[in-house]
Amino acid sequence: MSTPTPPPTHSNQPPAAARPCLDPIALERLRELDPSGQNKLIERVLAAYLKSLDRLLPELAQARGEQLDLQVVRHVSHTLKSSSASLGALDLAERCAEIETRARNQQAEGMEALLDAMLDDIQQVRLALTALAPTTP
């Protein structure tokens, strides 16, 4: 009797860590709005996004104090969801959408782990944006 062959342990899809955290198509759409780069649209959008992070992350940290403030969590995740998607940070936008829905439904269970993962995603996006900034036209 022969032993069945185990299924392959890898797929053709890159692992999440290997995928770029910024969708090149979304970035290209932004570039198309200012093809010559004369208006510095990309730089302004990146700066506004990073400034928004600087404002929202302390709010989130405070909301995670002694008692989790789901209203603030919902607000922060909602705000980051759309702005992250517009920059092509699609994984972050998706995680923000999940957090927003859970916060709206008052589902605090498991929220801390989701928020930790969101902060990890934000750090990756911030690094990618910082690396992108000097090369934008």
C-alpha cells in the first residue's frame, strides 16, 4: 500500500509579507492626476496622510487606555480606511474596515489584537511611504 503524496506546502501566491504594502495601481492613479508632477500632488497627499497618522495615533493610544473607547476606535479606523485605500495601502484599509465594523457593533472581544495588527500595518505603510517619497517626481 503506497503512502499518499502530501499536498504542496506553498502556493503560487506570495506570502503577505512578500506582497508590496502599497498597491502600484492606486499609486499610478494618483500620478495620473498630476502627470508632470508640477503640482507635487503625490508629495502633498503623502504629507497629508502622514500628518493624519500623527494626529490619529495618539487618539488611538488614549482610546486603548484603562477602558477601550470603541467610539474613538471606530472614528480612527473609519478615517484611516479611506485614506489608506486611496494610497494603495489595501491590507491596512481592509483591516481598518474590520475594526470599524466591530467597533460599531460594540464587539470589544479580540479588538486589542486587531489594533496591534493595524499598528503593525501602519508601521509598514509608513516605511513604504517614506521610501517612496524621495523617488516621487
